[in-house]
Amino acid sequence: MARLLHALLLGLFGAGIVHIAVLFLLPLLGERDAWSQLAAAADSYTATRLPSAGAGAPLPALADPLFEAVACRFDLADGPVHVRGEGAVPFWSMSVYDRRGLNIYSFSDRTANDAQPDFVILTPDDLVALRAELPAAYAESIFVEAPVGEGMVVVRAFRPDDTWRHVVDGFLDSISCSLR
């Protein structure tokens, strides 16, 4: 019985040490999220190239070496965000994330008009106001309702091999992320 009590006390003591260590590591690990890294690398509404896996850059790296990507931070308190791009790549996809990195919305070139990225990210209230007076620039855009304040949009493009590098680079360089 004494051995069991000793093992339980030793286990509780070990768990306490682990919990204290985790508490001390939280501030360090909290500054390494994708939002913080992107904020340190570029301003809001700036399409920023994400590095390939193993590049060792300060931004979050892509896990799949066959994809290239750009990311853009935004704040919907400033108004709707218009994301556009031009070019023809084998495949592209777009994802909207909130500040914590939770995926809010995703779609690909298979659902976009003319397979070109042209979408507007806005709050539900902004969508109602915008539908009353739709600007001509938004006539072909896909509207993404995002009930968030701050967020990120990531546009990924598939690069099957190095012969596509120039085409994919041109496509990703054309991505713009701007306020209305």
C-alpha cells in the first residue's frame, strides 16, 4: 500500500512539474503562430509569398513541395477585402482563416468564374449593404461572408514540376489583396 501511495505522489509531483513547464512555455509558443509570423513579415493587405518546406524562413512553411502560396492579412473593420489574380495554373485554391488559424471558407479554381481568383471577403452586414449598390468591379466576384474581424487569406497554386515555375510565379505575383 505504501508503494502505491508513493507512486501516486510521485506521479502527481511529476504532473505538476510538466504543467508548470507548459505555463512557462506558453508565451514563447504563442508568438510563433502563423498570424504573428505574417504580421512581422508584412503589412496588412499585402500579398506575401510563403516559403517552401524546409526553407527556414520566418514565415510558416508549406508542407507540400508541389504547392506555392501567398498569404494576406486583413481586418474587416476597415471594409470588404477584394482579392484578385490572373493567370492559368493547373490548380489553385483559396482559404480564409480567422486570426486563430481556423478555416472559415475554402474554394478552388473549379468553383470560380473563368477559373480566375476574384473574390470579396466581407461581413454579413457589409454584404447586405453591398448588394444594394453593387460596384461594377464586383460584378463577377464571389462573395465570402466571414463573421470575423481580423483574418488571413491564403492562395495556393499547384506546380507539377519545375517547368511550371515561371507560370506559377507569375500567377502568385498577380494576386492582390486590397480594400474596396
